[in-house]
Amino acid sequence: MAKKERNPFKQLEASLREAPPGMKKKVMNDIAAAKLIMDMASLFSINVGSTLRKLFRTLGEN
């Protein structure tokens, strides 16, 4: 009979425990705040170049 090997992934799964509700809420709030900051940064940084190009193109046509 073959020697049975231990599966390290089974050991990792067995060591998982549920996080406390307060910690879950804090982490989710932090993630939401980070996502908001990233969205605001992309709104003001990525689209500025496009907006300025359109503005100057419109002003140049007059």
C-alpha cells in the first residue's frame, strides 16, 4: 500500500477561524474608503487630460 502523504492545504483550511464581527466591519469600512479615494483620484486625474483636450479643441474652432 502507498504511503499516505499529508496535504498542506487541508492543514491550512483546518486552521481558519471566523473573524470577530467588529473587525469585519472595520475592514469593510476601510476597503470602502480606499475604493472611494481611488475612484475620486481617477475622476480628477485620468479624465483631466481628456477634458482639457476637448476644451482647447472647442476654443480653437471659434
